[in-house]
Amino acid sequence: MKTMEWKDNKLILIDQTKLPDEVTFFTCNSYKDVIIAIKTMVVRGAPAIGVAAAFGMVLAHLKDENLEIVAEEIKSSRPTAINLFWAVDRVLTSNDPVQEALTMYKEDIETNLAIGRHGSEIINDGDTILTHCNAGALACVDYGTALGVVRSAFHQGKDINVICDETRPLGQGARLSVWEMQEENIPVKLIPDVASGYLMQQGKIDKVIIGADRVASDGIANKIGSLLVALAAKRFQIPFYVAAPLSTFDFDISIYDAEIEERGSEEVTHYGGTRICPKGTEVINPAFDIVPKDLITGIITEKGIINPEEFQSFFQQLKSQ
């Protein structure tokens, strides 16, 4: 299930705001269309945002627009997912922007398949896995990170069950992750966000696997609510894994210095177009929160699984390459 396609010098995206009710497409004819798609979450998920941004740069290149200016505009579309900045800079410094973006497109799929293979090693027959938000094919070009691990284990014939929390305020778990699992006949159940702690307490969850929008040596930034899930997992001694490509790693900052995107109040005051609180209610709507490394059992990458004790040395090694 590919979230995007480059065809006839246009970027065609699955419109994720319409899922699961209908599968429709959003066509980007210019880099400004890509910015709109990123801002409105037509395309979302750190790896997918990165590749879409790369093709946004290509669209500008094909129209002989100033790529330095375009790069800054695209980077301003969403501040937290580092893949966006990584992808834009990679195309900006390339001698062949079109080929560079196409290479990144292919690399994303190969990377996710590798993450799936490594991650499937931690999945036992009979496991029930909780995931938060959507880190599946829809968050990437294809296959997915956290749900890529699930897919890999399932296709190996392991008897697994998936629990998706709804992931308010936009319901990416309910709308997107459940849809992906149902499309492949992977056993899945949906729970309210507030139910995950109870299920852990009852011994009904064996592992937690989530994605990440930014990984640093001292923790990760991921969809809001990830911290509460991690805290509950720590309390009930449930392994908590993060699945993320190396393109999501930030070698230069503490995770606490990452800019956390604040989104519009309507996402909280309304659901499905219906207002669910009194008019004039003030809202705080951070899109991400921070999970410190002491709550993380391991990070599943295309190179293997890193445990917290290895974070610092692993980062130093990668940064020196």
C-alpha cells in the first residue's frame, strides 16, 4: 500500500484525511501543494513527510524556482519531524534532484522492510501488541515502521493480535492503523486512549511498539500521548519499543530542545465536524510529547535494535560517519 506516487512530474498522495471512509487522492502540481498537504495532514508520518518534501523540492526544481527559498518554505510547514529537514537538505545539495527523490522513495521501502525483519525477532507467538497513533504504511512510502514490525511477524506466520488506541485528537489509530490492519486481515481491536493502562494492568498487553518523529540520544518525540503509554508500560513491566529509521535521528540536540508543534484548537473542540465542548473553550493542543530514554526498552532501526545503554555510543558512532 503506497501512500504516494511520482507520475508525469506530479506527486499523487493518498488523502489520509478522508480515510477510512473513502480512498481518494491529492495531486501536487507545485511545491506549494506539497506544503498544503503536509500542513493539513493529507500526508503525515515522519518518513512520508520527508519523501513528500523531497518531491516538493523536485516540483520547484522542474519550474526553475529558487530552491534555497523553497527549502525554507517547506521546512516551515511542520517543525517536529526531522525527516522533513533531512529530506529537503538532501535534495538541495544533490546534483540531480529528481533522481535523489526517487532514490529516497525506494530507500524508504527498503528501510522499513529491514526494520520489520529486525523487529519481528522480539515478537513471540501469541503476543498482543499495543501501538499508538499510526506508524504504518500510511506514515511512510510503504510497509511502515512500528506496523512494519507487526506485518513482518504476521507474514512469518506468528499468531499475534494488535490493539490500536484511538489517538485523539485526530484519531490516527482508529482511522488509519485499524484500517491498515483490517486491510491485511491482521487481528486488531480498537480501544479508547484512556484504556491502555487498564489493559496493561490486567496483563492483556505483551509489548508496546510505536514510531517516532524525532530520536535523540536522550529520548524521542512522538505523537501526543506516547509518554503516558510509556509510563504505564514501565509501571507494569511491559517492553516498550520504538521503531524508527536512522533518518529520524537528530545528532545535534537534546530531545527536550526539539520544537513541539502546537496545532489548531478546532482539532480538540470538534470531532468529525461536531463541536464537543462549550463555545469559546480555550485549548492546548501539542501534537507531540517526549519519551525519555529510561522508559524505552529499545529502538528498532534498519541496522538492528539499540538498547538505552547503547544510545550514547551509537549516536557518537553514527555522527562520526
